[in-house]
Amino acid sequence: MHSFRSVVVAGLLGVAVTGFSAPGAGSVDRTSSAADGRVCGADRTSGLGVWAGPATSCPTALQVASGYTRLARHAGGSAVTVRAGGTVWTCQEQQGNPNPYLKCVDTAGSRQWVELTS
């Protein structure tokens, strides 16, 4: 088990270095809105990249992502409601090009958003 974990960690580190070493490197599916946001890291459960819009803090974006991945397995593809950062978020899968992505928006209409991408 330990050696498998070491191989996975080494592989992920290699992907991270490759993905961030040069502009355009890697295979991150950047949606049009994610291109306007910033990378906050990866969701611990799903491993998906977490992007935050300009009005959303990274700690809140990571809380939203964590809340979504905790609830999504029971949602069957339906929209998921998450409470994080003092507000309510609605999350749902969107069709990306080429890969689908997940978008969460603040239901208060404050233009806050979070995206999870592969």
C-alpha cells in the first residue's frame, strides 16, 4: 500500500509540475469563466481542480468544492445545494469543451462562482 501511494503521489507531482511549468501545458479544461478566475488548488476528495471567481475567496471555493463532492454521490446528476462561506450555493455539471465541468454559483446573486475541472 505504501509503495502504491508513493507512486501515485510521485505521478501527481509530475503532472502538477508539467501542468504549471509552461503556458498552455497540461490538460486542464478551462471554461470561459474559469479563465477569468484563479486556481485555488485541488479538492481533496475528487482531485478536481478548484477555480474561484474574482469575488470568491479560495478558502470559500475549497469549502464549496468539498461540500459538493460530499453530497454529489447521492444526487444522481441533479443540482446540489451546498452551504459554505456563509451563503448557499447551487452546483451542477455543465458541458465543457471537450470535458464537462462543475459550476457552483452563489444563490444570493453576488456574482460569486466556483468551478471544478479535470
